[in-house]
Amino acid sequence: MTIQTAVLGAALILALAMFVWGKWKPEVVALALLLGLTAAGIVPTDTAFSGFAHPAVITVGAILVVSAGLTRAGVVETVTRPLERVKGHPFLLLIGLMVTVALMSSVMNNVGALALLMPAAIRLSRDSGRPASAYLMPLAFASLLGGMTTLIGTPPNLIVSGFRAESVAAQFGFFDFACVGVPVAAAGIVLIAVLGGRLVPMRSGAVSSDELFKVGRYLTEAAIPAKSRAAGATIRSLAPVDVQVLSIVREDGRIIAPSPFRLLKEGDQLVMMGESEAIEKFVNEQQLELIGQQGSVESSLIENDESGLAEAVVSPGSRLINNTAISLRLRERHGINLIGIAREGARLGTRLGQTRFRAGDVLLVQGERKELYGELEELGCLPLADRALGIGMAARRWTALAIFVGAIACVASGLLGAAVAFMIAALLMVVSRVVSVRQAYSAVDWPVLLLLAAMIPVGMAIESTGLAQIISAGALSASKVLPAWTMVCTVLVATMFLSDLVNNAAAAVMMCPIALGVASGLDASADPFLLAVAIGASCAFLTPIGHQSNLLVMGPAGYRFSDYWRLGLALEVGIVLVAVPLLMLFWYD
């Protein structure tokens, strides 16, 4: 072992520990690892940033833009409409939701497919009378299963294909993953459907407007008499940060979600929300007159056709995470009043303005309907069901679908590479005004791209320094007494374990050189080992931190950290039993 190999091994162990610890974001850890290895001379300076031009990085970014176009064009409405027919049959609805998200995930980003379908799943769960928790974990898992089936289904598939191109000078084709991925995904969906009722927790309090967000009981109404100092002043100059004025009732009508700079008048009735002590102090200081008791206000006073309420979930990577409504000045900058926060199925009832947001939190917010969707999207939040926020893009639905299908046809036929085809598709989405330039930039998950771009040169270093051969030496010594399928199984299980701890793209980058080393040592085709990495990287089922899809459903469904492993472990065991024979049958020479 050389000094460079030892340093690289130590750096990878440290980086893995930092990934698991989670104190710093994965892309920061990956970039620090890359720069450290470059400074140490392990990664050549002239290739340190080659990952930013890698086809996998370009393809992932382009697919995210294309996915945003499909979302805005209203494709999800078309896809989910048949599910309305089976909402009265919970088992059929569960199957329908999983099959739908798996099919969508096969040709677009996993998280994007889940984000498209999750609001419909929550709405249908309410219509069916079952808690959303019965559907959301299966939905998240099915989105990962669907990603196994095509080249563009998930970033690890693109990474694996890139490593294959470097080892045998040919990438995997668009449907090369299907002969193993489709049976594995189908078996996984069947397993979830059979075991889900026993292993998925039923959280009766999860994501229900009626239960979590009974707004009326938190509202107080007060009038501005002639003697009040509030008459003639703006809301911003009077109301403290922990009191929100949600509407103003006047003789000539109601002003819902008023601007902080709105002037108040004598005789105005203010509908306010806040802690009892803060409301009482505000009323006394401004010499207001209370109207009725707290909680006696009708919630209809804070909604109308122009302004109203929306539910949204804080997505992983949202700007809200670790910030508060006060620090972000949600009302002044974004026109949003924070009405409620639900976390793990329970409403947080105190000091909302000072509560730090977490990924998966469900928010109840108020604002102008025509602006609310865009503001929530800019903040990194996913609007949920029932509080409809129309996108108004149905007229361009067929344009978006034609662009998308054309890109897939070009890749599947071999006419264009995935990076070129989907970059053209992304450009056409912008040119045809399905998405604006700003929306295209917003659709790109820049942290994921940075993570990929930083880890790809690291993966190349693992192979070029000989570290991959050293790691695989133990497996190769065991291969003298064990059959070849056990080596494929070992690579698959090891990747599964790693993917449950770190980002699946990072897991694929770390495991691909090792898989190639094992294949080389056995003098066998690299394909079954690389495909084992691809499948294992998509099997992050044991924890909510294993994949963004798992984390995205945690808050809306009210899941706890410990809820995932029961169904996840059974699913991973089942996938190993199905995948290994198929890999040996179709790909092992």
C-alpha cells in the first residue's frame, strides 16, 4: 500500500463519517473531500473539476428542468385521474399509487415523481377515509423501485453507466437496466402491498386539515376604537413579531392577508393569531376592544377567492430549514403568514415565528392565491392537497409531453446520448414557454449536482490509486471457495448498507471502482457487479435519511425515524433474493 492509497482510504473513512453525522451538508463534505485530495496530489489538478462536465451531472440537471415542465403542464392531473375510480378500494388505490409513481420515476427524478404524486395521494387518502401514513411510505419506496428500471431513472444509474463506459468503452443502453430492474420493482411493489398493512404504521393524526389545523381556535378578533393609537398606523409599525394580523374586517368588506404596510382605520376589526399573552399585551398597548373570546372567530374570515390558506411540506434542501419565519421575514418578503406547523403528526402550538423549520414539516400558510404557489416553490416547499393552487398550464400539456417523449425516443434509439437529448428537451421547455428561465434555474437541485460533480473525480481516484483493488482483495480471496453469485450478492448488500447511510449517488461512486476490481479479479464481466451497485444504491429503505423521498414523506405522514426499518428490511431481503439470480442469468458471463 502506497502513502497516497493510505491517505485516500483515511479521507474516505472521514468523509463517510461526516456524511453519516450530518452536521454539514453532503455537497459541502464532498467538495471538501475533493479539494483536500487535489491539494494532496491524489486527484490530478487538471481533472479535479472534470465532474462538472460529466454526462451524468448534465443529464440529471436537464431531467430536473424537464420534470418541472411536466409538472407545470398539468401532466400529474392526467396521470392521477384514473386513480379517482379506485379511491373507495384501499388496496387497489395503494397498488395504483405505487405503480403510477414507479412508472413516473423510471423516466424522471425520484423525488420529482414523488413530489408530483404526493399531493394527489394525500387527497385520495382523505377521500378514502384512511390516514395518509398508509400510503406515503409505500409511495416513497415505490419511487425508488421505479428508478431502477431505466438509464435516467436515478443518478446512480447514470454514474454506473459512466464507469462502464470507462472500463469497456460502452455505456449501458436506455433499457439495459429493465431486465433486472422491472422484475425487482414489480416484486418490491407486491411485497409492499402484501406486508404494508402490517409493517407500515397507521398515524391517525397525520396530515389532516380538520385535526391538525383547526384554525379557528387560535384566532382572536379585536376592534379599533376612536381612542386607539392604532388608527392611522401601519400593521408593521404596531404588531409585534409574535402577533399576526390575518385579515381586516371593514364596513365595505374584508381584506384578507393584508400587507404589513396597510394603514389601519378607526372601526376596523382585526383578526389576529398568536400566543394568548402576546395577544393580550398587544390589545392592551394599542387600546383595542376584544370581540368575543379567543377561538370564537370563524376561520372563513381569513379566506376568500383572492387570498386563503395552503398546506405545504418543507422539502429537503429548502431555504426554510434551520431558519424561522421571523428571521426570513416571510410576511414582508414573501407575503406569507405562517398559521401552523405540524411535525411528526402533531401540531406545534407555541411561538411559531421563532420555531426553526425542519425538512418534512407541514406548514399551514396564508397569502394571495395567485402568488402563493410561486413563493412556496421559491422557498423549497411542496403544496399539499385540498388547498388547490392551480398552475394554469394545461394548454401546454401536449407540448411538454411531446418534448419529453421525443427525448426518450432519441436516447432509447441511440440517436443521441442522454445528456444531449435531455439538454435539448430542457431548452425546448424554456423556448416553448412551458417553464420560464427563472423556473428552470429553480428546478435544478444544485446541491445534488455539486455532490455528483465533486464525487466523480474521487471515484476515479479510488480506481487509479489501487484502493479499489485492495478493498476487493478480501472478497477475491473468499471467491476461491465460494461461488461467483456470492460476490455479486456481497456487492449488492454492501451498496445497500452504504446507501442507507449516505446519499445514493455518493454510494454509487464509492462502490463502482470496488465492483470493477472484484470483476477484474474474477476475470468476469463487470456488468453484473455494476448493475448490483445500481440496484443497491436505489435500496435506501431502512432510514428516512437514506434518500430524500423517505424524508419528504416523514412529516406529512407523521412517521418516526424508527418506522422505516421494519418494511425496509423485509423489502431489502426480498430484493436480494430476486435480483441476484436475475443478475447471474442475464449478465454474468
